[in-house]
Amino acid sequence: MKHPQERDLALYAGGDCGMWGRLRTGRHIAGCEACQRSLEAYRAASKLARQSLGELPEDLDWKALALEMRANIRVGLAAGECVQPVPRLPARLGWRPSLAMAGVVLVAMSAWLLYLPQPHVEQAGAVPAAGMVMQATSTGVELQENGRALTVLHRSSEPLALSVNTNGSVRARYVDADTGQMTITNVYAE
């Protein structure tokens, strides 16, 4: 058989137990000596508390006191509902993450523009000028007309910097490894 909890025994001792609790606890106490001893201890403690506190007024209306306490609890709950916390707005991105995202997009766009495929110099280096074709090659500048060609070569194995102008000119620049001097070749077609 399961023993009642200590609070049920204390409520039974004070006569504050509900009808079903009183029947269930009373039935158990009738057959259990350990619970009978606990019940007597609670009754003795209750009697001692009443003696030390003094007598309560005899005209105390417990039902009116209970109703007043329930009303106060309801007023407190209603007041608590009036002062509910302010609901939080959903989180939005502030200006800092937006600024960071804009920076990332700017860097990505710059990288994309810088790494666009560039046409080869030989493909874009041909400049037609009055029946002539001027072309920048990897070895220098070449001028072609009527199946004949004139090529200005650079003698160094260093890289050649070429620039082509649509007005009919080609410029080649390179640094001579032996002397350290820069050689610039300009070819104009008229």
C-alpha cells in the first residue's frame, strides 16, 4: 500500500483536506501505524502553534477571508495581464551588415571585371590604314602592304609591352637586359 505524501497528512491533521483526499487518507491511516504516528505529530505541532500564537478571534469568518483572498489574487492576475512585456520586433539587418555585403559585392564585381578574358595582342593588334595592315606580334611590330612586310624586332628575350592606336599607330616598348635602357619603337601609317 502506498503511503500518502507529507502535505496530505498535514492537511488531514488540520482538517483542510478535500472530501476525496480525506476519505483516501483516512482509509490508509486506519491500517498504517507509521502514518498514525505522523498524523499525531502533525496534530501536536498544530496545537503547539495555536498555543504559541495565541487564540484566534472566535468571530473570524474563514469563508469571507477565503473569498477576499481569491478576489485579491484575481485582481493581481488582471493587473499582471495589463503590464505584459512589449513584443519584440523581428530582427532586421542593420546598416553594418548591409555595408559589409555591399563591400563584398563591390570586390566581387571588381574581380570579375579585372579577370574578363582579354583579347590577344595579335588578334587586336592589326590596324588597317589606307591599304596597309599594322600588326603587333610577340616579337615586335609588323607593317604589311601588298603582300610585303616590314617587321621591327626587338632583340631582347624580355617581355614586350605593345600598344595599338586606332588612328594608325603601333608602339612597342622593351627594356634591354644588357644596358638596362628602354627602347621605344613607334610606327605610324599615313
